Amino acid sequence: MRSVAEITIDPAELGFWVLRGLPEMVTAEEAAGAVRHYVERKRSGLAEVLQVAAREGAVVVRAEGEFPEETLREFRDLLDAGRVMRVAGEIDVPPEEFAIDAGELPEEAFDETETLRSHVRYFPHPVCEWFEVSAGELVLTDRQVLFEPQWQITREEDAGPSGEHRIPLADVQRFWRGEWWDVPCLMLQTAGRTYRYGWSAGRGEPESVFDVDEWLEHLRSILGREQ
């Protein structure tokens, strides 16, 4: 028996890794487009059975079929389900309470060029316990290095709302090849701390495999210095 289920998401609940911009600077329509693009890039089969649209200042994700709740559960997992989502129809709240006055969206908000994206594990430096290891995607743009955690046991106090790292390239003082035990790692040093990202536990798509030397080469090219 076919049925329909949907969830409604406030754009402010979506992370940078989905929006490619600051949540407070994104309209509902732009957020819906970003969600569609994210699912298509991450899991094209799932994207084909989801309907994503903007409604009353929020993003509505709809699934139809025999098990639509399972489809939406898969979608929530893909979005790193730590954020709070509300199921449509459970509560009756005036739409104006969810209105977002984004104002004029600066052109530079989405004006970043992505250079590399790799699956990695993050190992806190200088000391790392097993429960502090997290996994996610490391992204290099022409402005910053961004770590987007997909799972983690503990979150660092100085990390972003979803445990992400945003490292402006202007803040990078040194970068080099290091390791954690026998795992090759990329080391990024800023004035306040040193970040350590290493090979992921499993291998995914070839284009997402973490190559430390490739990252070092691109950092040298962008920053214009040898390390």
C-alpha cells in the first residue's frame, strides 16, 4: 500500500556542508536547491525518490511509496541526523514564526571554488584517544579548508555547531605530511591549534580517496609557498 510522508526543515538547521554558505544568509528556495544538489551528489538513487521544495520559509522533503518513512530516515541519516527536524502535521505553528528575514544575499556568500573533496578521519592533535576520532569530508576551496563530520562520538568545544572545522587559508601558518600511528595525515597549523586529518577507514569512490600529497600540492599552489 502506497503512502506519503514528509518532513519540514528550517534552513538554519542545515550545515555549511549542505548549504555551501552561512545558514542565516540563505533563503528557503536556495536551501531547497542546496539540499537537492547535496543528495544528488551523495546518493543519486535516493535523490530520484525524494521531492524537495520550499514552503513558507522552510524546506519540505517528501517521499511516496510503500515505505516512505524508511526513505526519509535514510535521508535524515545522510544529513548527519544530529540536527532536530520536525515532522509535518505533528504541531500546528503559525508560518510567520518560521519566517527568515535574510535580506539581500551577498554575491560572495556562494562565491567559493571547490578544489578538492576527500573522505578523511580527524585525529585531534597532539593527543588523540579512540573516542575522539571522527570521520567526514575534508573540503578545500580557494578561501578555506572545511571539515564536515558525518559521524563523531565527542565534539570539540571550539568546533562549529555540527562539529565542523572552518579554517581560513589566510590563517594557515604551516602545512605538512604527518601521521597518527601508521596512518598518513595532513597537518594544518594555525596560530591557535594544529589540525590532523588522515586516511579514512574504508575506501569509497576514487575521486574521494584522500591523497595527502595531492592536498599538499594544491595547498602549495593556492598559498604560493613550499612547506
